[in-house]
Amino acid sequence: SSGSNPKDEL
Amino acid sequence: MNLFRLAGDMTHLVSVVVLLLKIHTIKSCAGVSLKTQELYALVFAARYLDLFVHFVSLYNTVMKLVFLASSFSIVWYMRKHKIVRRTYDREHDTFRHHFIVLPCLVLALLINERFTFREVMWAFSIYLEAVAILPQLVLLQRTRNIDNLTGQYVFFLGAYRVLYILNWIYRYFTEPHFVHWISWIAGIVQTVLYADFFYYYIISWKNNVKLELPA
């Protein structure tokens, strides 16, 4: 799911 | 990192530099909305809570620090600096920005990727960023003489949004598992808000006349 994606954008 | 993302970050950076240049060297913030700047400071404060917890890269950390420092210093200049604050167009910067903070917070509590403090604050920052430009666009519309630097500031900020969308499209095809619907949808809403401005900006640039938005 999208919830486990790390957030690497600013 | 793909080229669209890098170009997006760079236009975002340029927009901030243009604004700081205007404030720092010309000592003027005429035509700049303090309300929008306060919202951006809040956006970055809420989003970068993970700054010291979740390390992505040196690039990421440095850029986050730059956006935090620049947004808070712009607010400081506009509120506290002896000369700059006098150039602030308070009468026309009347957008009720406090009233969009609460709905964004409620929306973040309802729609988030996970119900944790950091994730809710992240979603809140995304929703708030989508509408943070509104006071600035309203102020531009009320300003008779939009100076070049203010026009360029908003133009680069809009370009950053467009490039981020291209970046998401690219990522969708190259990293199918990487999907953040919240930022995509909010990002598209945010970019659409610039459409009108872009239209008049490009026309004024093509005809080589001063930018003026219709009331």
C-alpha cells in the first residue's frame, strides 16, 4: 500500500 | 531522482531566491502576500517534522533546511524589518488565511496515509500547500503595477508545481509501487490554481507588456 512508501520528496 | 524532480526543486529554489533577492537587496516586499508566506512557513514546519528522524539523503536534508530557513526569514523580514515592513501592502492583502488552516487540518485527520501524528501533519502540509498560494493570487489581482520580481516569483513557483506533476507521471511508470495519491491529487489542484496566472503571464511576456491581472 501507499502508506509504506517512504517520502523522499520535498 | 529524475530530471523533472530535480528541475522542479531547482525552480522552487529559484522562486525563493528571487523573493529573498527582492526583499534583501531592494528592501521591498511590495506585492508580496505575507499571508501566503506565513502559510508556507507552516507548511514546511509541519512537513519537515521528520527532518531529524528520517534521513533520506544529504540533498534532501539540505533542501529542507533551506526551505525552512528561507520561509521563516521571509516572514520575519515582512513583519519585523524596519524598512521592508513599511513596503508591505497590508490593505490589499486581506485574504482570511486562518480560515483555510482549520479545514486543511480536519481533512488531514480524515484523509491520511496512516493515523499517526507525523503522517497527519504530512497530509496537513500537503493540503495547506495546495491552497497557500491563494492570498498571493488575490493580492496580485488587486495590484495595479505588478513588478517583474513578484511576477517571476509566482511564475517559478508555478513551474515547480508543473514539473512535480511530470515527475509523478515519470515515477508512476518507472517505480509503479511508488504512489502517494494524497500529494498527487492535492498537487494537481494546486497547479490548476496557477493556470489563470500562467495564461496572463505568458501573454504579457509574449507581447512584452507589463503583467496585469484582470479584476
